[in-house]
Amino acid sequence: MTTNVTTVPAYAAPAANAPLERTTVPRRPVGEHDVLIEIKYAGICHSDIHQARNGWGEGIFPMVPGHEIAGIVAEVGPGVTRFQVGDRVGVGCFVDSCRECAYCLQGLEQYCVTGGTGTYNAVGTDGEPTYGGYSSHIVVDENYTLRIPEGIGLDEAAPLLCAGTTLYSPLAHWQAGPGKKVAIVGLGGLGHMGVKIAHALGAEVTVLSQSLKKQEDGLKLGADHYYATSDPATFTELAGTFDLVISTVSAPLDFNAYLGLVRTDGALVNVGAPEEPVSVNLFSLIGGRKTLAGSMIGSIAETQEMLDFCAEHGLGAEIEVIRAEQINEAYERVLASDVRYRFVIDAATI
């Protein structure tokens, strides 16, 4: 592919709630600091479903989802210094930010005051919609491109660009490690990476899942303990236990109950994004000087740190590779919690 080719094959939702279908989308020419990436694999994140179905607000259609992208550099702009043709690279949830606000200057681009530019369902600085990873190629500024280390397969690496960094960021920020008790709520696409990373950081890890049906998996992934949240005794037995509880669930929870599991000066951090509002009784916080917090993906530097960490510890996502024509079926299976633990599209089939 050269810069003369301006359209690429992709799978897009033509309208909200419509099945995704094969189409073509434009890609900008490779600019001074751009890299052209031949996509090899793209993960399916629950966020893709929320956005393709207008769950988080009105989307931009046609929409090509996908912000867990792993591939190979096919071309570089003349000013590119970080990458060369043939490099293994990834793209996560955003492809640009203002680069000027206090957060961008601190290396916290995910909290850019302008909101940054999403990898899809956003409008770039050129005024054109962004299209994501369910496609054969993508053009991205080198400053928003990640290096995937050797030792992680590109298929297992793709989900790390969202699921991996979304869990690594709060685990690092709240200093999970030896001597810390960490609970991961939900053992899905996000949660299973939380268990792996928290275990590798040296924390004592507990999975809190609705039932015990995935208990064997959880323990194999690195959990020390596994409890069913459908059993009221869990909340009594574990009261005041955890330094850090991370909820990966994208449905409303009883936050008062989960705050009861947090020790004094501990934190309950939410990385799941329910479509519905949630409520909390402030006495659940006041009584133990507890923190109820949120965390959103990771910065570019932090995501690179996560990739290097995962390579060092031999961590990749647990995946089921699918063909592009299975995307709509995969969406329904995600909603039914019928995946262990991340669908990854083989981009060669798009």
C-alpha cells in the first residue's frame, strides 16, 4: 500500500444498532510525522458495542470501531524518528490530543482538557471523522503509536492497548504490589488482565465475580482467592479487607456494598462505564476515609510501560481469534459474557 491509496477495506456500523458490514473508508496520506500501519489484529472491546449502539451518546456514522490495534509499520513519513518499516506497533484509544494543556504536558494525554481525539467515533484536527481498527490499515501520528515488544504475539497484544492499560494505570497509580490486597470485580475482558497484572506486580489478588463458574480460570490467571458476589456472606466475610478494589463491570453496582469491602484509606476505583447513572451513600465513604474514584485508560508513556511490563512477565490477553464476518455474532456473545476473554479480529479477513 502507498500514500496514493486513499481507501481501505473495513467493517462499519452504517447506523446506530445496525449490524456491521464490510465497506471501505478513507485514510489520510502519510504526513511528515505519520506512520502507516498494516493492521494484523484488532480486539473487540465492550466500548465498541456501547458506541456502535449509541449507548454513550450519539455517535458518528458510519462507524468503524476498534481501539485495540496491533500491526506492522508499512510506511513512515519523512520526519518520523521513532519507527521504521517492519516495526511491531500498536494503537490504543486515542490518536491525538491538544498537546498544550497541563495534562498533555504532564504526559497524561488521556485526560486532555479538549477530550483528545478518539481512534474512532471522533473528529480529527483535519475535520474528518476518525475510523478505527476494524480495517486493513490506519495512519497515525508517531507520537500516539506504541511499540510492541518481541515476546508478545500481536494477537495477544492487541487487547493490551485498551484492556491492558485500563487496568495497569489504576494498579500503578494506587501502588498495587507486595503487601497490598487487591480485588478485581468482574472476570471479563478487562478483569482478566487486571488479575494477571496485579499478580505480576506482587499483590495479593482476589476476584469478585457474580458466580463461581470462572473460579478455575481466575486461579490459573493468578488470583489467590475467588468469591461470588451473589452470596451475601461474601460482603460480610470480606468487610474492610482491601486496599484497592477495581470494578471492571459495565453495569450499575451497589457501590455502598463494595465500599464496605474497602479498608480505611483504601479506594474503590471504577474503570467500567455503565450507561446508567449510579448512586452512593456518602456515609459509605466518610466512615473510613475511603476514596471512590475513576480511571480512564492510560497515557502514551504509561501504555508503553505496560507493554514492556507485560513482555517482561510473559503476559498477553486470553483471546479467541475470529474472522471479520463473525463480528456481529461476537458482539452478541460479549453481551452474553460468552467469551474467554477477548475476541480478536484477524484483519487479514476484512
